[in-house]
Amino acid sequence: MPGLLLRNCAVVDATTERPVPDAAVWIEDGLIKAAGPGVVAPGCQEIDLGGAFVSPGLINMHTHFSLSLPGKLKDKVSRMNPHELALYMADGARRTLHSGVTTVRCVGEREHADFALRAAIAEGLVPGPRMFTAGRGLTCTGGHGHASAGAMECDGATGFRRGVRTQIRAGADLVKVMISGGISGQHEAIDTRQVTTEELRAVITTAHEWGRKVAAHAGPTAVTLEAVELGIDCVEHGYELTPELAALMAERGCSYVPTLVVTRCKSFFDELGVPEWMQQRSLGAGDRHLRSYRWAIAAGADILLGSDMPPFWRFEGTSAVVREMEHMSDNGLGARRTLAAATLGPARWLGVADKLGSIAPGKYADLVVTDADPSEDVSAYRGLSMVIKNGEVVRDDRARAVLGARAVTAA
């Protein structure tokens, strides 16, 4: 691809105390060649950003492109054949990229369609974020997610060990295991334990033997504590943490993806026609969920961005991923640490901090442009105007506005 110079901008990421003003970012062959004041790149295409802020592309660590909650959407997705499902997921990937999320971690998808989508995006056949995926989540017979083709039922240590190996054989980058109930299963409760100690140990040990990390869908304290003690790498949701459990997570290096938005999204549920029982369970867990999150912050746990809701979904005046970041920032993390939780922190967990998560020479040119400074207020992402992935401009609201103005003048 031809070289590109983003000039007249401020560069901001989680590695610096404050934005670097009067800067430029030189992009060549999909990589950042140089960034900072005084950068010039003769012969490159230049884009004058008019003092806007350039930050790393967002990394969403809890996504489902084939999400199907109880209600109208589940009925629609469940009726899709494999071809329709692949196109539906590809559309979600495109929308996700345009929302500023340039990398995702998928944690449970239907029919292994995620592997085909990951390959198609990598080959440039369809637009979408970089994908790291767990394939199908592992659950016990009748466990959380069992009714979806996005989960694989397993029983016993041998069964769960085979489940791990099955997902790795299919191409999984990580392993997802359901260790408790959740908000979307009418037959279960959030605090329903769904794995034995032997099953949990088998998942973690086997995944680690194959060089894969493990993320756990987790609700109640006791089984989450056991998972952390056994070496789980990431707790998802964590509706019922305690100060002691949060401290152990910090001590053991277990990351936390809180997905706060899933217990405070009534308008989203209403839009999808989610039944009342699920709405009550979800919204009723909101206060406890928030306390768990604040305990994790106080303990110094590694907190990472994840929306669970489709990242691109228009919600409360913005996208779901931005609304999640606002909840994270407003409830104790602050804007600068939230920026880190959305960029450099996930890159480290995924083992790609040498390529993603900050703006530095040699890293992928995955960038977003905002009018305001996201390290001061993450609501700056509501004013997202440009998205660049791998050095290619995939969304440019500024250029669209110019074209629109020219069309009006011509008319």
C-alpha cells in the first residue's frame, strides 16, 4: 500500500503521561514507521487532521459475532443456515471495525464459523477486526449456553480435556469455559456451579499444556476463587467477586473483563424483545456487579475492555463499546486507565504487545481519530471520525463530510 502521513495531530496512548502535540504518524506497508513531532514522509499521501487526536485501535476482549439472546434475535439467528450465519457474522465484523474496534477476542461462536471469518478477514476478503477466537465455549451437559451451537457440552475431566483439544484442533487461540450459570439461561441461576474441581483442573492444565490461555464465564464467588487458585487466566463478568477474591486475582495475574454494560442495558433488551425474566435477572445483578468491579480496581487487578453486547450496537447515544468504556471510567478506573484497558492491556494478554496496543515504530497501523482527548475523557470516542486498520483508512467521516458539502454546493 502507498505510504500515508497523518499530520497536524496529537498522539495519545497508554505509554505516555499526556498526548504528544504537534505530531505526525508515518505509515508504510501497514506499519507505523515513525510517530511524533517533526516526522516527515516525502512522497506519501498526507492527511491533515486539524489538531485531532490519534490513539490505538480499540481491542474488545469479549465479543460474540453470532450472539443470540432469548427473544426475537435468537429466533432469527437460530433459523440461519451456515451460509446465512457466515454473512451475518461478516456484517457484524464490518460494523465492529467501523466502530473503532480493530481487534476482538471472540469467546464462543456458533458452528465454528468464526474460524472461517478470521481467515477471510486476514486474507482481505471481508472487512473486519483482527480476530482471536476460542471457537465454541465449553459447558457441562445442560450448562450455560448449551442450547446454542456456540457451546460444546462436556462432562467429566476426560470430556472437558477432549473439549479443549477439539477447539485447539479447530484453530482456537484461547479456551473459554463456563464455570457457572449466567443471565441468559432460564433453567439456571447466576450462582449455579457448573464444573467440578477435576473438570476445571483438566481444562486449565490441558489448555496451558497446548500454550493457550483460559477465560472463564464466571458468576459466584466460590467456583471463581477455585478457578483463580487453579490458574485461570481471565475472569469474564465476575458478577459476585469479593475483596479477597479480587486481591487473589491481582496477586495471581488473573485478568478481569467485567462487561458492565450487560447488567445496565434495558433499552437494548427491549429492542431485542428479551423476556422479562432475563431482564430482571440481568438488571437485578447490576449493583452487585458494580461493587465487584470496584473491588477489582481497589485490589489492582488487571482490568480489560469487553462489551459482550455487539460492539457496534447503537446504544444510549453511542456504540456499546464506548458505553462500556464510559461505565468503566466513571465507576473508578478513570479515563487514562480505561484507555490502557482498551488497548495495551488486551494486547499484552493476547501476547501481541509487540504489534498492537500503542503507537510506536514497527507496530501495526491500527488507529482511531477523535476530536477530543480520550485519555482525559473516554466519551471522546463518541466523536470518532476515522478508523485505520493495517494502514488502510476504513472509515473517514471527515472526507465524507467534505464530499457531502461539495455535492450540496454543486446542486
